[in-house]
Amino acid sequence: MEYPYKSIFERYSFTCQYCGWRGDQNFTDWYIASLCIDHIKPRSKGGTDDDTNLVVSCHACNQYKGSHECESLEEAKEFVSRKRAETQTWFEKHVLKKEELSKNVKMPC
Ligand SMILES: [Zn+2]
């Protein structure tokens, strides 16, 4: 069975371009990451299937980026990093229950 988008995955070494998670080290990492192809500029916003608009993304980063409109990989990285930081704050407050964090932290998605 052929690996879909093989050349894109190989170009980015099976590594999420937003968080750096590598999916080519062992089966478990590959399985958990659920690596997929992300359109930097979403198709719904006029993005193309051109190689320059495609990057490797893990499932989590792909969820956070959603259909947010980005014009460049840098812009998309910044957006996903901000979402991840907000989610980490939420996680520390509600899952780890760290007391020192401020109240009213909302789940960002
Ligand atoms: Zn990621």
C-alpha cells in the first residue's frame, strides 16, 4: 500500500511542523501523533494543493489550527503555539489543579 503524500512526509521527516513531534522514531509515536497533511492556507479560504501550501502536522496541532487563515508557515506556527500555550494553562489549572494559577481560565477550544 502506497503512503499517501509520501513526498511531503519525507520532506518534513515525518515531523509536525508546528510542535516538532516526530512520528518516524517508533510505531507508538507515529500512531499517537496521527500525522496528517495540513494546508497552511486552508482550502476553504482559497488555499491550493500546491506543495508549498502543504506541511506535516500532528493530529493535535491540526485540530488547533483548524481552518484559521494563515498566509505562511511562520504565521501558522505562531497561531498554533499560542493555542497550545492557552491549552497548557487550562490543563495546569483544571487537570493538574495548580493553585497558583489565576482563576477564570477557559478551555480555548
Ligand atoms: Zn504538532
